Amino acid sequence: MLQLKRGTLAGLLCAVATAAMLAPSGEANAQGFLDRIFNPRHYEEQRRQREVEQKPAPVKAYVASPRYYTYAPDKLKVFSLKDLAVVPATALPSAEQDGTPAAAADVTGSVSDANAAVETVPSEERAFNDARTSLADISIRALPEVGKTVVAHYEEYPAFIWVSNGEVSDKARVALQVLGDADRYGLDPADYAVALPDPASGEAGLMRFEMQLSAATLTYVLDAMRGRIDPNRLSGYHDLPRKDVDLAVALKSMAASDDVAAYLERRNPQNAPFQALVAELAALKGQEDGARVEIAEGTLLKPGQSNPELVNVVAAIRLNGSDKVKAAHQATLDAYQNGHDYTPELVALVKDFQKDKGLTQDGVVGSNTIRALQGVSLSQKIARAELALERLRWLPRQLGERHVFINQPAFTATYLEDGKEPLSMRAVVGQKSNQTYFFTDKVEIVEYNPYWGVPYSIIVNEMLPKLNQDPYYLDRLGYEVTTANGRPISSASVDWHSVAAKKLAINVRQQPGDDNALGELKILFPNKHAIYMHDTPAKRLFQRDSRAFSHGCVRLENPRAMAAAVLGKSVDYVSSQIAVGKNHSDDVAGDLPVYVAYFTAWPKQDGQIGYYADVYDRDVHLQKAIDATTKERRG
């Protein structure tokens, strides 16, 4: 038997040697052949190697955020008025047709009939017809909708609006006064400037003045009602359809008005926030820029520490602190002798100052507290108030008897209803790389124990890198992955290359529960940006002063109270619906607008105007747009 084995082995070795000689030369090839014969793990290793070679490269994709644009202002156009110089054959008689036989013959052959016809022609129309030949040499530079309206109006109504008895009328002078005071409402008077005609220019000068003032007042109406800036040209974060303004009706209304000042001024928004900002702007312009305390950049002062900047901190509270805070700590302020030690008494003073300013009451003097201590300069306040007036023109003239107002720079969400105390709370908005949009919508649904449908941008930008490392990542965390028709599948079975390329529709959502990103409830106002208000398990962020941390949605500090307010129910009712433990919803009754807005100056509940940091730099972009518009209008 041993002999047979030895023979068999000898034969095998002989075969191996023969095969090795016949195999391609080289040590590696020979070794590979021997591995195939003697290494039982060879084929398994080969299979794994093929899997590695065939494994697709990691998915590299990114969904870019909206961007800011270089603003393109509305272009002005030159309108020639020469076509208006031609007197239509159907025009009524001019003042010169005063009953001459020729004129009489042209009418009915009767001198008395001709005189009667002349008497029925309004004097402004007769005077306009007498002067209209001068229009052959007149043109106006105006916004397209303004120029077209002026031409169309005088074609249909060839009569003076601003000229009477051969001179500038009182109505015109009143209109010029309103236009000259346009900065009262945050507008630029230079946009509507019209010079009085030179008396020596005669009918031509009066006609030029007439056309220019009509164009100027219409431009004012347009700017007052919809704003000088088209917000949608500022960035992809702005979604506010520009208002339509019926300029033809406006010019006819001014022609017929006995109080053109009231008509023009009331083209501005009439809501309470606008009026409060107008009053604030007037007050600011009556002030002189006062003293300002500077605190060294980078200062960080904690309780118990010693720092020479404490002198400036106390000086700033003396200057910018409220009377209430200063009265409560008068003894501390009187006793302070410019020392550097941050004592408990001074910590209590700073905490009350922080509370008064809506900051975290920790006594730590950091960047946010320093910003509040130094205050906003007078010029900054004026600029922010003017930008706020411009932004308000993008919104409806009346915000609604009940509405929700989210102000991103203030990090607040407020429910307002006429006759009731406002409900206001802290909010978390989008981080700078995932900014919350500026738009309006209608609140429709409160959903309890919600699912979180993960947005495509989060799937691509944040989840795909993890799925590249661990295909079962979503399965392990308990997310539901489904096909477009709702069939559940494993995250490991998905071709994420196709998902990233939008060639495959996959839905990912998180189950309701304590760890759900939306917490106990969400408040929906369905929109294309997938933004809504919701609860959050990350409560600690509400203690921060600057609260730009989300992916764009608005997290609420007290979501149950907001849900109760929009539903017109009690907080106990909302709590009972959450306690059911299942996903379900309530519809919001009636019309409830929500304004997801951006104002760095806005009225607070105490009636004062609050000023807020420009967290997304949108003030900067809006001011650039205004500057570009000013340049275009100056020609």
C-alpha cells in the first residue's frame, strides 16, 4: 500500500514537474501553478480579489446649495413721445377754434354750434391739444412699464394732469413735495426728481414737465408698492413673486384725485410693522451719532477672572443698558471703581443685561454679548431700517389678522392674532451653508409623531459617504428605504450611483420615535423647498444666542404651544394627540399665512425696534442691488 502511495506520489510529482516545464517561464507563474495545486484557499482568495477589482468606486456626488447672484437692475428705456404730437382727426377743437366761420363750417355749418362744441371741451384738454406739437421733440427715460403707461394714457386721455391755466398746478406742487420726502419711507427722492419748467420755455417746457412728473409719480407708485428690487434676482434663496401693479389705474386715479398726497403716500404698505419702522427711521434721522464704547476684539471674560476690558464692559452697560437694568444694579454701578476683577456683583449685572437683550444668561462676556454691549451705530440702524422697509414691500400689504412670522436673523418664530397676546419663541434656522429660504406660504397641517423624509440633498451630501463605507448604514440605524412604488428594500441593495445621478428614485425616512430628527410633531406649509416648523431632540441649541444650525427647516423651542395656536386648540389637546403614539395629523382651519422672512430690523413685542446681526450677509447683497439700481436710474 505504501509502495502504491509512493508510486502515486512519484507520478504526481512527475506530472507537476512536467507541467511546470510546460508552463510559462518565471518564478511567479510557477508559484501560481503550485498554489493552484497545493493551496486549498487559493480559489477563495482569487474570488475575493475579483470582488475587490469589480467593486465600484465610491460614490462622489454633491448637491450644491442655491447661490447669490450679481444683481441685474431693472433697465430704463428712452421713450419718444413724437407720436403723441399728432392731433388725431377725432380730437376735440383747440382753444384757437373759437367760433371762426371756417371752424364753424367744419363742425355743422353753424357758428353757434361751433362755439357750443368748444365750450364743452375741458380747458386742460384744449390746452394740451394746443401744446401737443411740442411733443415731437420730447422723450422720457423711464422703466418700461412706466413709459408704456404714460404713452398709452395720453393717447387715450390727451389732457394735462399737472398743468393748469398755463402754469404748474397746485396738485403738481403737492406731488413734488411727496416725491421729495420719499426718504421718509426708505425710498430715494433722487429717483423721482423733476425740475420745475423754466418760464421762458413756454408750452414746450410745461409739456415736458407734465410727462416727466407723470413718469416720476408712476415710478414712485411702483417702488412704493412692490419695492425697487426684485428679490428673486438676489439669490436662489429668495422665492417671492414680484407684485403686479396696475399703473394705468394709478395714473387715472391721480388725474382724478383731489388729494394726490394721500393717494401717493398710501401706495406704501399700511401694516403695523411698516408704520413702526417708518416712525423709527424718522426718530433715527433726528438723532446725532453719540458716543460709542469699543471693547477689544477677541475679548472673552468669565466669572471670577480679571481683565482690563471689564472697564469698557461696565461703561457700555452704562451707555447702552436699559433703565430697568441700570436701576436694579445702581449700587453696583456706583461702587465700581474701574477695577479689573469680575466680581459676583458685576456678573449679576451682566446676566441681567444679557436677559434684557435676549441672550444666554451665563455671565460670560463673549462675541454676542460684546455685540450687544457695543450696540449698533446710528448709521447702521438707519441702513437696516431702510432695508427692512424695502423687504416689507415684497410681502402682502396686510400680513393677515392671524399669521405666523419667522424672522431668521432674530432666530424667532411668532404667532400673531388680532386682539391676542403674541406667542413668540426661540427658533433654530438653517446654517450658513444650508440657509433657510425667504418665502411666504399657508400653514395647512400639524402632524404628530412624524416620519422624517430625508431630503435628497442630505442623502447625497451626508449619507452617501457613510454608505460607501458601510452599505448597511441606513438599515442599522433603523431608516426605512423604499423604492418609488413604496417597496421596502435594504440600503445595501441600492445602486447609490444611480440615486446620486437622479436615475433611480429611492425614498429614505426615519421612523417616529424619541430619536426622530423632527421630535414630537411638525407643522407643515407644503412648499417646493421642503421647509417646515418642527420639534427637535436637540434642545440644548435653544440656549445658544446665535441659532443657525439646521439644514434649512425651522426648529421650535415650544412646538406644542405653536401647534395649539395654529390649530386654535389647547396645549393639552396637542399633548393628548402626541400621546396616541401613532403617526396622524390635524388640518389647520382657515387661512393662515406664514412668513419665513429675513429682517435685521424688526419691531419687538414691547414696541421697540430690535436690530439683529446679518447672519447670511443678505443685507450686503441687498445693498449692492440698491446701489446697482441707483446707478442705472442715474444713467
